[in-house]
Amino acid sequence: MYAYRQMDQRIPVVRGRLPVTRQLARLPGRFDALLLRTDDFLADTLVNRIIKAGIRWVAKITRVTATAAKC
């Protein structure tokens, strides 16, 4: 599962959306530091964290000798 996370960044190159009114209000006349809004595509979601924790738990209990003997 994947999700998008919206991030506000201050970087010297345009990558994403440039909110012009916010740029002019906070950094007037400065074009070396642009206030940008980007959407980053992430695999680190709550559902994936839960699945990963479950897999780690199962891997942990399969190393127990009594459980391994049942397999």
C-alpha cells in the first residue's frame, strides 16, 4: 500500500507547486530559497507498519524450538 504525503520545503530549485502569495509574503525578493509544496509518494503507511510488525512477530516465534518442531 502506498500513500502521498504533502510536504512544505524550502529549496533552491522548483520541484512541486510554488505558492506565489506565500513566497512573496514570507521571502519577498528572494529567489534563492523557494517555499515549495510537494507531494511525496511513500510506502511507509500505517497499514504497512502493522503488516511489518506482524511479520517480525511471526519470524520471532518461529525461531522458538517448540514452534519449529510443530512445523
